[in-house]
Amino acid sequence: MNFFRGVMGGQAAGPQPSGAETIQKLCDRVASSTLLEDRRDAVRALKSLSKKYRMEVGTQAMEHLINILQTDRSDSEILGYALDTLYNLICNDEEEEQDESEDAVTPIPASGKHKNVSMPDEAMQKQSDDLGAQFTEQFIQDPEHITLILSLLEEFDFHVRWPGVKLLTALLKNQGVQVQGIILVSPMGVSRLMDLLADSREVIRNDGLLLLQQLTKSNAAIQKIVAFESAFERLLDIITEEGSSDGGIVVEDCLLLLLNLLKNNSSNQNFFKEGSYIQRMKPWFEVGDDNSGWSAQKVTNLHLMLQLVRVMVSPVNSPGASASCQKSMYQCGLLQQLCTILMATGVPADILTETINTVSEVIRGSQVNQDYFASVNAPSNPPRPAIVVLLMSMVNERQPFVLRCAVLYCFQCFLYKNQKGQGEIVATLLPSTIDANSISAGQLLCGGLFSADSLSNWCASVALAHALQDNLTQKEQLLRVQLATSLGKPPVSLLQQCTNILSQGSKVQTRVGLLMLLCTWINNCPIAVTHFLHNQENVPFLTAQISENLGEDERLVQGLCALLLGICIFYNDNSLENYTKDKLKQLIEKRIGKENFVEKLGFITKHELYSRAAQKPQPVFLSPEQMLFDHEFTKLVKELEGVITKAVHKSSEDEKKEEDVKKTLEQHDNIVMRYKDLIREQDAQIQELKEQVGTMTSQSEQMQTTVTQQLSQIQQHKDQYNVIKLKLGKDSQSQANSQADSQVNGLQTEELSQLREDLEELRQQHTLLQTQLSDKDALINTLRSETAEGSAASDNTEMLKELDALRSQVHSQATEIDQMKAERQELLRKAEAVSSEAVSSGDGSLDAAKMAEIESRLAAQTSETERLKEESKSLSKSRVDLDQQLAAATSTAAILQTEKALLQTEVQESKKEQDDLLMLLADQDQKIHSLKQRLKALGEPVDDEDDLDARDQTDDDEEDDDEDED
């Protein structure tokens, strides 16, 4: 231990060893000691020497330290010392090394710390960076070392986990791409790092945020994995816990990590939107009435929050994704909250500028958001639209330059693909809508257009050009604008006033802005071209500007003048005789020269600021002098440069040929369009026919089911008819005969004659009733026969016969079709069998005659199959006819059913009459029987029908016996 005391600062006798010798002895001790305490003390000593002797410790001890991490996993203290030592070797930030590293043995003196911080020698810093990169490269040569650090992060011990996080962060700073690749392929590597955000110790959680920031830089794959490990949820929770915009540095780190995850990553942006995380951003932008005294951290946090909103709706994103995010921001009230900050008082200038830029991109290209922004009013007296207030700042030269650029960008985004907004801005310039009592957007733009400030001229020109972008109607409407230049002079048009300012030779920035406005104005608008050429001074001025040999600053103006003159040629309708296309070309050839004209036109795209403005829509300039090009105008130049060059070089004959070709192409296009229309009509007809076929198929299926149901109903009606027929037969045979015995006493002889007369009269009545009864029976039998034999046997039988015939015919045709199908399948099977036999027995064994025979048989079978198909088609047609006949038979059966119901009612009436007659006969029989009994009681002989029947029966029996004996 005396050796360690000497190393750690104790006084020892004799000469002191050098630093390299001491480090060598410590490395030997680490490698050879068997006791854990000795190895721990040696690693602690190496840690204390790792800053002063960084090179020596790194070159001699790195392998031993890595070996300690692999072998001594059970001791957290030695692991922590080893990780701290490696961190000191790899980290390049001297101040961070001395602030964050633990020094458990001998603290670093304050004077040494200040000395390191204040060291101005850049060579020393560069050497330090080189050492860190060198040691990092040495450490990651074996990917297992990174995997080892990741496994150590699973240790919950603070002295292991925290140094491990710092070491991995330093490795990512020095060799980010290589370390990212190793972590990406490591199993559960990213998931282990995401667990750091859930650590209850804030130091580890905060350093874990810094680690994830380095891990997610410029690596879309890792960004996606981190996002799907619930990173958005955890980060937003931390931001809320830390106080949102009022939070500290932790909130800033969370926002920086969110920016890494979302910027230029459409997958994560869509996941963020679909997870409803945009709604959770709204509380961040809630500001109170008193906005004075914002801390620097709050300004930084709010600035990052605004950048996060801009990332979601950036113009570089896909239009669909940006539109979806813009819609969500309006629906959740985020846009309204941003407009509140925009109109609030006391907001710091840089936050106000970034808020204007954020609102610009939230409303860009979204009609709903643009309409809402147009309705926002500033809290002034009287209230003014927010657009007017912003334009007042843009044309005010005392406002900060970045703020004026932000307002211009906001105005451009408000008019982007917003023809309604363009019309409202232009309408404020028209004479019929000008309100003298209020300041309008048009008045502010005109004021800025003719201001003495060149930057205001340029901004107003670009803003007015965006009000005309791709809107032919507003270009024509703006020609009506008249300006009063001074008292006593007639008003001049806005177009003329712009050309007048150009000819006065103002600043380059002013002339560039006016030329961009004029090019946008007359582009694709022949009426505006005619108005421009109608002024006799314009064309000579342009040719003079182009033909002169001016300095570098004037070359851009010459190029824009050439572009303006080229637009006058290309969109010329030849309505002015002095300035037709041919005459303008001749003028260019004589005064300027075609090659010189094209060369001057190319000055625009060769300018150094052109490419910078063409990169993105937002106007970002380092100084007002660099504010020359607009993003949309660069698109226009790119579109027109080649077209104008061709138009200038073309002769009149070429133009005529081109016009002829155009006419021919138009004719061809018309023919093609007619054919396309014809094809569309035919496609529609085919679609309709397909629908009709489908409808008819469904109707056929329904008719088949209906026929089946009607057949079953007919069978039921037949059964019911038979039952009724049987009932009628039984009712006609049932008659009741009742006899009642009565005694007649006390009849006198003188009454006998009266009784006989009554009996005779009753017999006559009985005979009469018998005849009537027989007549009724005959009538009933006639009706029954007419019902059973006449109607049913004629109509119904015919109907049933027709139905049976139709049914049998359909059945026979169906069986015939099935038989034909079976024969066809048999033929196909035979053909396949023959072909398979030919193939199997082939390989040159069959001769040509046999092959010809097989081919003839196949041809015959094919023709037979075609014939069967034709017969099947004819049978299907006949089946349709049978279905129609069956429908007719069904209607006939319905008619017969009604007739049958009428006959049944007549039969019922006849039965009632018969029952009445039977009742009368029964009464007569009763009276006759009583009279006979009275006659018998008086001793008169009476022939009884029962006795006569008995005697007749006896005589019949005797005759039968005699015949048997014979």
C-alpha cells in the first residue's frame, strides 16, 4: 500500500518515479493482482492520472480497463472507476470532464480548473480532440466493447450506470455513425437506452436524454425504433412534469430530442400525428397578459417548441402529411393559440418572429386555416385585421430586419394557393372598394412600393406579385388600379407608375423588385402584355438597358429586363401593329443581338443569390442587401428561360410551321378525344349490359323459384279439390229417418173418414214432395256433374295436362342437357386419356398413321362438343319459352280457381235447399206415421212400408233357397 500512497499524493523518500513509470506499474498491478482491493486501488489511481497523463493512460491502460469491465462485474465500485477512466480518455470537452467526473481520491484544484477553462491555445484543443477520436476508434474496433457498455447500463447501481451513460455519449460524439451502427444491430440495444428515461434518478435521466440526442442524429432507422419505444409519450410527460415552457434545461433537452426524432422523418411525423400528440402541444403556448420579464430559458424553450410545430408542417414535407397536420392544429385550437401570441403585447422580438414564421407554415396552402387567419383582428382601437398590422411592420423601416422577413413570409403563405385571399387583397386597391377612413392592405402595399426605403420597395413588390401568382383574373383586375401622383395631374395606372420608377434609375434592390412584379404580372396574361407595350417608352427603355455594357451590379437588372422583354414576345397576341412578335424579334436582332440577349437572360440563374433563394420558400437573408430573389420567382425563371430562348431564335417560318403542327396536333387531339369519348361510351354501355345480364340472371333465378312455388301451390289446390269432392259425395248419401211412437185414443168413427181424407191428401202431398225431391236430386246431380266433370274435367284437366306436359318437357330437356353434359365430359375425358396414352407410349414409338387417327378423333370430338354447345344454347332458349308458357298456365290456373270458388258457392246454396226439402219430408213422414198409428188403433187396415219391405225381403230369401236347391 506504500506504493499507492506514493501515487495518490503521499510523501515518500527517495527519487520520485516519472508519470509513465507510475502508470506502467499501475497497469501491471491491475493485470497481476489477485486481490480485488489491490485492483480497485490501482484503477482508482489510474482514474486520478487519466487527465494529466491522458496519452500515457490511454495507450497503456485501455486494454486492462476493458478487461476489468469484463471480469469484475460483481464489484460496482471498480466498474465505476474503470468507466470514469475511459470517459476521461475519450471525452474531448475539458470543462465537462472537470465538472461532471467524480474524483473520489484527490479533488482537482480550483486553480487548475480555471487554468484549463481559460486556456486559449487552439492547438492544444485540437490535439485533445485528436486524442479523443484516436482512443474512440481504438475502443470501437471490437463491437463487443459497445455491447459490453450496453450490458453494464442494465446495472441499477448509480456508480455504474451514470459513468456508462456518459461514456457512451462521448463515444457517440466522437464516432457517431460507427457507434450508431453497432447499437442498431445489438439485440435490445435501443430498448436498453430507452429505459434510462424511466430512471427515478434525475441525473441519469437527464444524461440519458443527452445520450439519445447523440444516438438519434441523422439516423432514420434508430429514430423510428426510439419513436416506437414510446419516446413521444415519455418525453411529453417529462416536459409537462418539468413545467412546459417555464421548465429548465431538461425541457430544452426533451425538445431537442423531439426535433431529432421528427425532422425529415415522415414515418415519425405520421406516428406523432396519429397518436394525438399534436393536441398535447397546445398548453405549451398559453401565455398570460403580463409577458414582461421572460427568462432566457423560457425564451429558448418556447423557441424550440415553435420549431417543433414548424417541423410538422414544413413545406419540405409531403403535401398530404402537412395538410393533415394543419387540419389537426386548427381543430385542436393550436393555431388560435399561436395567433393569440402573435397579437399579444410584451412578447420578446425573437419569439414574435418565430411565431410569425410558425403561423405562416401552419396556414400555408390550407384554405380553412387561411380563412381563419384572415378573420383574426388585433386588439387595437379600432380593431384592425392581423394582416394589416403585420404589413404595417413590414413596410416600416424601423422594424428589425428578421421581423420584416417573417411578415413577408407570412403574407406569402397566406396567399399561397388562396385565390380568395388574392382577390381580397387586390380588391382593396380598386377604386370601388377603397375606404378613406381606414388603412387597407392595398394602401400599405402601394405605400411600400413607392417608399424611399429600397427594402420596403422590394418587400411590397414581392408581396403584390404573390397576390397575382397564377391568377389571371386578378392580373386583369389590377390593370384598373389608378394612382394620383400629384395635385393637378391626371391619375396614372399602377403599371405605368412601376415603369416610371424603373426609368428613373433607382437602387438596384428597388428595380429588381419592380421587375419581378412586372414579370409576374404580365406572365401568361396577353391583356397585360398589350397594356405594357402600349406605352411607347417601355420597349426602348428595355432594349437600352439590355444593350448597355454595365458593371457586375447591373447585370442582374439586365437579365430581368431581358426576361420581361421575352415575356412580351412569348405572350404577345399581335394586337399592336408596332410591337408584334416578328417586329420585337427584329428589334432584338438589330439593337441587341440574339446571342447577346440570351447571354444577358442567363445572368439571372448564374447569380449567387438565385440558387440560395430557390432552395426553400422562406426568405432567409443575412443582410438586407442580399434580399434580391423570391422563391416563387425562381420557379418562374426556370420555367420561362428555355421557352423565351426558343421563341427568340425561331423565325417566322418556324413559327408558322409550329402553328401548323399545333393545329395538326389539336386536330389529332380532337380525334383522340372523340375516340376516347366513344370508348368511354362503349365502356359505359358494356357496364350497363353487364348490369342487365346480372339483373336478368337474378330475375331468372327468382322466376325458377317462383315456378317451383307455383307448382307446389297447384298440387295443393288439386288436393283441396279432391277433398271437397269427397265431402260432397258423403253429404248427399246421409239422410236421417226418425220414428216416434204415439198412441191415439178416443177417436170416433165419424172422424175416420176425415182421417182417411187427410191421409189421402197427405199421400198426395208426399208424392208431390217426392217428385220435387227427385227433381232437386237431379238438379244436384246435374250441378255436381257439371262441377266435377264439366269444369274440372275440361278446364282444370286441360290445365293440368298442359302443366304436366310442360313439366315433362322441361324435365326431358333438363335430362337431355345433363346427358349431353355427361357425354361432353366423357368425350373430354376420353380425349385426355388418348392424349395421355399418346404421350406415355410416345418417345418415337407411335407411327404417323396412329397420330393422325388420334388427331382426327380429337377433331371429331371437338366438333361434337361445339354441336352440343349449340344444342345447349337452343335448349336454353326453348326453356325460356317454356317458362313463359308456364307463366301463362299459372294465370289460367288462377282463373280456374276463381271459377271453382263460384261453383262451390252454388253447391253450398243447393245443399241448403236440399236440407230444407229433407226437413219438409221428415215432417210429412212424421205426420203420416202418426195418422197410420191412429188408423191402426181404429182397426183400419194400413199398409206399412216396413211390413212391405219385410215381406219383400222374405220372398227374396225363399227364391234364393229354391235356386240353391235346384
